[in-house]
Amino acid sequence: MNIILIGARGAGKSKISRSLAKKIPFPVVSTDSTAVYEAGGLPIPKFVEKNGWEKFRNLEYSILEKLKNADGIIVDCGGGILFDLNEEGQEILSHRKLEILRNLGKIVYLERETNELIEKVKGDATRPDLSKLNSYKSILEKRIPYYEEAAHYKINLSKKSKEEAVESIIKWLGLVTEDK
């Protein structure tokens, strides 16, 4: 069994995945860190600037393809993992990536209030510009229903501490933790 964390930029996927890994003996695989590695160390904003979003979404897909036979991992997914681009360059649900994620494990959506997410990612140079035309808020409004639809379980982190969220995931999965 694998645990897959999805959600918007700034939701806390990386922090929750690391905290979860301290409680259960699963290693963490970050799709974003793996993308940087696979791009020869090129940071994601530079990769997107050089190659475009479509190539980045295809890189995410190839990473998921490599993970599809894994067992006993926590996957910390980038905020756009559920999406591909249509012919007009607009984000659409990626059925190919969603199918792999659903077959890979239990998907946990880490939710936060929109304004909280906007504040958390504002001015973060380590994150690529999502769109020069759309505000992050409008992107979130389009993405949130897909996060909710994809998830087996949802946690609102605006209302829970990191520790409470980790305990909630462990309890939902029926896992026994290392420190018990």
C-alpha cells in the first residue's frame, strides 16, 4: 500500500509527508524533487521556462509510470499532478495520471482555505509561475473540484495542526505507528 498526498501549492504536502514518514516506516518520494533530478538538476521554474508546461506535465507522467509498481511509499505530489494541457494550453484533468495514482495507492487531499494558500505561495521563487493570464485564485477555483474528486480522503489543514493531520491519516488507514 502507498499513501499519495495531493493538494494545491502551499497546502503542506511536503511537511505532512515528512511527518508521516517519521510515524510509519515508508520512504517519501517527491514528484517535484524527482522532476528536478530527472531534469539534470534544473529547477522546475527554469525547466518550465525552457521547455514549457506540456513537457513538465509529461515529465510528471513518466515519474508516475516509474512508481506504478512501488509498494510502501509516501508520494508527495506537486500541485499540478492531476493536470495536463489541452490544445489551447488550458489545464484539464489528466486521466492518464489519475489512473496511475488511483492504482498506486490511497489518495489524501490536503486542503487549505484559498486565501491562506495565496499568502503561503506569494513571491516564492522556487515555484514556477502558473500563468501570466490567470490569478492563482482562479487556478485554485478550477483545480479544487478535481482534487476533491480524486481523493479517497480529505483533510482541511486550515483547521488541523500538522500532528493532528498525520494522526488522522494514520487512523483512517488503520496503520500502526513506529512510536507505539
